[in-house]
Amino acid sequence: MALTSPSYTVTMRVQVATNPRATQHLVEAVVDAGALVTGIDMVESFEDYLIIEVTCDCVNSAHVREVQDQIEMLHRNKVLEISDATLEAHEGGKISVGLKNPLRTRQDLARVYTPGVARVCKKISRDSNFAKQYTIKKNTVAVVTDGTAVLGLGDIGPEAALPVMEGKAALFKRFGDVDAWPVCLDTKDTEEIISIVKAIAPVYGGINLEDISAPRCFEIEERLREELDIPVFHDDQHGTAIVVLAALINALKIVGKSIEDVRIVVSGVGAAGSAIIRLLMLHGAKDVIGCGRSGALGPFREEANPHRNWLAQHTNPRGIEGSLTDALCDADVFIGVSSGNILTGEDIATMADKAIVFALANPTPEVDPSAAARSAAIVATGRSDFPNQINNVLVFPGLFRGMLDAGVSRIDDEMLRIAAVAIAEVVSDEQRNSNYIIPGVFDDRVAGAVSKAVVRYFVREEE
């Protein structure tokens, strides 16, 4: 049975026959079905039957039905209602608009709206830079998607992508105190997306591109960076790359290796893989091999996609050809941003001593973490139920907090590298070990460390 998850927490209201051991039998039935019981409550008691609510974590929707069947196998048991905690958490959306100033009197109305607002409008009309001071532009980010590359779901469209973008906005607020708003576009046309984002840009202090499929995401980001005067950040590319580099900095310290000397294999050369390779090389990596579906990229072959071709011509200095497993032999570091279950523990065993494995495919890693740990010194995943979770929430709230505070108009690669170093340094020498190479997502030090590093960088650049 796969691991249960809080994302499949359900509460079942069950009618059971009155019996001194009714609650015990109910719990045993749920456990026998493989669920994790997290709560049991008596709702009502009658002469012939009881109403009991049992809350449990399941694996998936099919597993919820299995638990229900197991409960109803007991004599006179009936599941009356099933409440899904995840669906309930999304009821009506996860974010809302709030007021920063009171609006109770005519005086309040005169200042916040008419006639007082006209003075502010005229001030901005004379100099549009005042919008950053006197409007939500000062602290607001647009989370823009077309819904074509959502999580592990793929092209599901703008409406289905909205819960993810709402969640992103909630994380912006919780961890960076940044006001973010979902902008889900009903178009896949590159030029139209660029045009729309440029048209709405006056409202926002930054643009966070999200879940846009490759290779269109590259052009969209590049063009918007060139044509807008606010920072544009593609989290799937650069957010992932920053956290990977941060984790790798600490992992290499534990195993006593240098980034300049290690052999690194990256599985997946799309948006995330490409950004990871570029950032690792900026930080000093010299021997990196990117692997796609057709095997290792290298200077021995031309790639039709210009981004893949750049990787082919600038990586793989030893000219290693062949499959992913061929490239993995004697490698020091494996970074996976591709597909689940493409490697085995035996494949990891062919790597160098004190190997580092980042298997980041979600929800199923490229290799089973337990199998990888039999030979690798350090293992990280993108999941919260294993140590060393590589999670982008460690990056984007603090990154945008710093950029908004510094009033910057651009992003450059060195800033991304500095953000990674800042995250890595949150983990002290005393704390650092094979199970703790990256801070936890609820570590309140992280966003502050990243934002301060970003502000310092841009202040230094302007001096």
C-alpha cells in the first residue's frame, strides 16, 4: 500500500449498531483497509445505533472507497456521509481581498474614494513612478498561467489551474507578506500571452509565470523581461534551480566534495532542467550532463530546440554518449526533474562513493528514495513525507519580497545564485547533516534571509 497523505483526509459519518466495542471495531476496520486514523468522535447515541465520525488519511480517491467498503462489511454498519477536507479547504477559493484602512465614515470615504482619490490620480498622472508608492503595485504580484503544464497534471486549462494559482498566492502572503493574484489566461498563443501580460502590468510590481509548457515558456519569459519595467520570474525554471543549488551547496559540504570537481547528471532538460544546469554552471560546476528521452546531450549532436542545443554545446565536456544509466556511472550527483520510476537502486549503486541523489519528480520520484539511500550518502525529493524536501516555496516569497522592497525592474542570474546561497546559509554548520541539507518550508528565517540578500545585491549593484 502506498503512503497515506493529508491531501486525502476524509471524515466519514458512520451509523453503527450499538455495541460496547463499536468504536473499537470501526477503528480496526479503517486500519485494516490501510488508512491512518487521526480522529474519532461520537456524534449521537440512540438505543439501537450510534452515529460516529471517523477521520482518516487515505492514499487516493480509490482508497477512500476501499475504506468505506471495509467499514460497511461490518454487520449493520452504514457510511452516511463522507467529507473531503481538501475539497472543503477550497470551498469558495483560498484567498480574498481585505481593506488596509477603515471605511466607516464619510471622512474615510472621502479619503479612500471620491473626492480625495483624484489628488492621487493626478499625482500619478504627472509621474507614473508614484504608482509604486500610492497603489497596490507596491506590493502586488500577478501569478500568470495558461494551465498547460500544471503540477503533474499537464495541460488542464485555465479553470482547472486556478486552485494551484490560488495556492501560490496564499504562499506568497503567508511566507513573504506579498499580495499575489491569479491570472489564468484562456489562450496558448505565445504572442497573445505576452500582449496580455504587458497590458495588465501597470497594476503589478512583479510577474510570476507559472505552469506554462516548454518551449513557449522560454520565449514568454525572455520577451517579458525585455519589454517590461518590472521583474519577471518563471518559478518552474528558476525557483526550482535556486532550491536545488541551495541544497547541493550543503550536500557537497557534508560529503566533502567541491562543485568544481563533481560529475553531475541532470535527468530532464525542459524548463526546470535547463535552468538548473545553467545555475549550477554559474556557481562553478564544470562537468554536467543533461539527459532527455533520447539520452545524453552533448557537443556530438545538434538539437532542434535552441535551448536544448545550448545545453548540448556547453555541457558534457567528456563527451559521454548513451542512456541515462550510462551517464550515471561514476557520477557524484544525480538531479531528476523528469519522470517517476526510471531508475532503480542498482542504478544508483553504479554512482561514485558518497553519491548525492535529488529525485524530484512528483508525486513519484525517479528512484525510490529508500532504494537510493542504500548506496547514496544523501537523498532528497520533492515530497514532504521524506527528508530534504526541495520545495520552491523556499524561494519565491522572499525573492519577490526583496525585489519589491528594493524597487527593482529586472532579474539577473547572479541574483538567483545569491538567493540560493542565502537559503543554504540558513542551515548552520551544527545543524547540517544528511537528513537536513535544506531548511523546512515553515522555517520563518528563510524568506527574510532571501529578501535581505536580494536587497543587498541590488543596492550594491546601484552603487
